[in-house]
Amino acid sequence: MIREAAISIYLFIFKVFFLLFRMFPLKNKATFVSSFGDNCSIILQEMKQQNIPYKTVFLKAKKSKANIEGDGETIVFNYGTPNILHWLASVYHLATAKVIIIDNYFAFLSAASFKPEVKCVQVWHAAGAVKRFGLQDPSNINRSSRANKRFSQVYKQFHYATVGSESMAHIYKESFGLQDQNILKTGVPRTDFFFNEKAKSEAIHSLQNKYPDLTGKKTILYAPTYREDQLNTDTLSLDIDVLHQKLFNEGCVLLLKLHPAVTVSASFENDYPGFLYNLSHYHDINELLLITDLLITDYSSIPFEYSLLGRPMIFYPYDLEEYEQERGFWEDYVSTMPGPVVFSTDAIVEEIMKNNMDQEILDQFKHKWNEYSTGSSAKKLVDFLF
């Protein structure tokens, strides 16, 4: 109740200032609001390469990984921080830009009233989806009617949403209440990286210089999804002892990529020198995927991009029944994942030793979720918008 009241007060203040700044004329300006960074950063880079005659403003939400600095052409503000001047400037640029590009759910959209000429584009932070979200999130029944109304108002502000596949277009229609005319089949900008041989080569070279001990090893990446009840933990659901005993002498190393909000014991790496590397705070998961020979995950969206590399995956949904009940899935989990689904560390080791990837199933999965992501997604979106 208190939280809802605080949100309502904030949105009322936002609306007052937005309406005030809305009195100013629209400008040839694109305002980005980013909490993830990669999609928005790539679109901004494409705009600069094409010399689009628009001023650009980048609003970095809290914990955004976007490596964007003000350079005279792009103005950068920290949105969602206590800095009142940054906040006021952010509201002004949202009210006076002809194009708004966002990469997440932002509550302020429910209080924004864009002029008819404005285009608001959602470039969601995932190429595919396992769990339900938006209007289809099972937890909506536990939210207040005010909160659900706010969510619906936010989704109605999406004039367009970019997708990499027909499968994701269908999900967006159900999750955000969108229609066919709201769907842009441009592909997902962040996947352009996997088609850029120069960028990939530079990223691999940088990682090899930073982590020379990984060279020549079979690299296994464990990247589980975010769980709110595991923000602080001294243990992992994987049995690291078993993995170390069975795989270390086989020339394997284990990389951890946990959610940045999750903190784990710093002793992990010290307990398994030369085997375990905690890279949870590495800035770009796509770069880590380039040096990954085998991915272990659960309900994360990472497999949709990793499938573009055509490499094996193992799925470890140790809490499958509980998670499905809480979050809900779009499809039957076990039968649609492009790799073996196992429920113990011993089973993971067994699958690694088998080394038996079904290339046909993996290719089908890749095409299903990336049919429009073919290396020029950012260009196609910029061409459409400008």
C-alpha cells in the first residue's frame, strides 16, 4: 500500500512536469531510455554511422551497462537517480523528442502523454522468451487493480516493438496487447554482433588477453536466470565440488555469469583455482558467449542468442515445477529446449561426457527465434524510423 502510494505520487509529479515541457515544440531528437544498454547502444551507433540529423539523448537508468559517454553529439543523463537536475532534464527530453526508444518496462510511460507525431519504440532486452511476462504474468492476480491498470497504460504507449521472429511477435501481442501494425520485424539489434566478424575477433582477442588461462580449455558457462530469493548466497544450485572432480582433469573450466544483483562468496574462485572464474560483473554477456564451448542455463533468454553460434547447451531447471507455477511458460519447457534437460549435477557431467549435440534440433530452435535477426537489425530499424 505504501509503495503504491509512493509510485502514484511520483507519477503525478512526473505528469505535471511532462505536461509543462510538452508545451515546448518537438525537435528532431531521439531520446533513449535504457536499463540494459546493448540494444539502445547499437541503435545509437547505427544512427551516428548513417549521420542521422537528429540530436540524441541517452537516459541511463540505474545499473544500466550502457557504455555511453556524452560527446557533444549525444547528451547523457542518469535517469532514476537522486540528481534532480538530471531528472528534470530527462523529463524535458522525453516530452520534446520525436522518437523515444526504450528497452524495458518503465512506469513513467503511464504518466506520459506524447504528441501524435511521436514514435515510442520498445526494443525489448531479449530475443526470445521462456517465462510469461506483461499482461500474461501469473503474478498479476496478486497485484492491486491500480498496479495492473498502470502496467496496461505503459504497454499502450508502445507504438512499435521490434522482434526477431514470428514466435516473439505472437508473445508481444499477448504480453503487451499489441496489434500487427505495432510489430516491427527488423530483428533484434543486439544480435548484429554475432554477424560482425571484426567485432567478434576483437572481443575474443580482448578476453584472451584478460583471461589467458582460458586459452586451450573447454569453456563451460553457467548462466542461470534471475531469482529474487537468491540475491545473497554462499552456495550455488550446481555442485561445484562434483564438477571440479570430474571435469578439471578433462581440460574444462567453469565460468559463472550470475545476475549483477546477486552476490556470492568471494571464496569460490579461491577454492577452485584454475577451474572456476566468476565473471558475473563482466559488462557484455554476448562477448562471453563467443568463448563459451558449452552453455548451462535454465529459464534465461541467453539460449536464443547463443543458438546463433550453433554450440551445445544443457538445461538445468532444478526448480522446474515451482518456477512454472510461479512464472508460467509459453511452451512446454522440457520438449522445446534445444538440448538435454537434467536435474542434477551428476546428470550434467554425464551429458558433458557424452558430447552428443543434436544439430538439427539446435538449427530449428535458432531459426524459430532468430528468423529476422540476420546481421542488419539496427540498420533496418534506423531506416524505418528516420
